[in-house]
Amino acid sequence: MNSRVIYYIALALFSIIYVILSPHTPYPGSILLKAIPIWLVAGHVFLTLKDLKGRLLFIGLMFGSAGDIALATDYSLSFMIGLGFFLIGHLFYIACFSRQWKFQPVRLIPAGLVMILSIGLSIALTPRLGGLTIPVYAYVFIITLMVIFAVFRGAPSPAVWIGAVLFLLSDAIIAVQKFMEIDVPQESILIMASYYLAQILIGEGSIQDEKASADH
């Protein structure tokens, strides 16, 4: 069994275990278990993509992991700190994706749908944000920009932009649950499953795109 197979087995195993156990957090070791799948993806990106795009993507993944850890703690500012880490991570994703920007009219459709979702979510959340209005607006703007840059990457594979959209949807579920206090069935499982899949598609999709371009 080669190292790549071991990596994918470990990634799937740790991701599935944490998703299944996510409704029962916190428990001993839950923060570490939550971080491991993202560390695995980040490590694979770091070892495989050695150019500037790869380094930017790696840093973005690590800021996402820092956001995960912050959100899993019980400090009063955990949400704001986690939001800040994720926002910075998205800025690194934007910097990475911008290096592959290629305008294609057909991709205006998914980009437009993303903008409609973000605007609609912002409008729905506004009456309930209170003192968090500016930071939440800033975060929604940056993650929306990240998704749009992912959509307009010149790479042929849709994996990265699908992952970016899933990232936005995962965060939308968190926002609905936290600010609108709407019960979403199995919200923790939905949030973590879509989030892990998002990060995996962004990281592994970028690797596969790079390999495909190298083969041509």
C-alpha cells in the first residue's frame, strides 16, 4: 500500500469519524480530531504544489484550521477570532485563484447565483446581527469574492469552485442557526460534512488541475 492510498484512507477516516461525532462535541480530543483532516489536506498541498499558488493555498488552509480551533473553544471572543481566521484564509485563497483568472461568459451563471445567495443571506441576517453587522458583512463579502474567483479559475475541473460553493453553503447554515435561531435538522453533521468536502475539493482539486496542466 503506497503513501497516497494511506493518505486518502486517513483523510476519509478522520473526516467521517469527526462528522459522525460532531453532534456530541466537546469531548476529550475533539479539537484535535476536528483539525486533523484539514492538516492532512494542507500537508498534501504543501508537499505537492511547490509554486506560489500552492504556498498561498497551504497558508489559506492553515488559517482555516486555526478558525476551526477557535470556533471549537468556549472563550467569549471565539466566534470573532474564528471569523477573522477564516476571513484571512479566504484572502489567501483569492490570491491563489487570481493567478488562474480566466473570464468565461458561461461562468457568469454560477457566479450570479452565488451573489444572489450572499445578498439574500445578508438581507435576512441584518436585523439580527446587532454589533456584529460590520464583521459579518465583511466576511460575507470576502467569502463571496473567494467563490467568484474560484468560479473563474481557468482550470477545466469544476472541483475547486464546487468546493468553494460548498464552503459558502456550510457557512450559511452556521449563520442561519446562530443568528436566525432556525433549527436545521442534523445541522452539525451538515456543517462539518459540507465544510470538509469543501476544503478537500479545493485542495485536492487544485492538485489534480496542476497535474493535468503539467501533462499537456
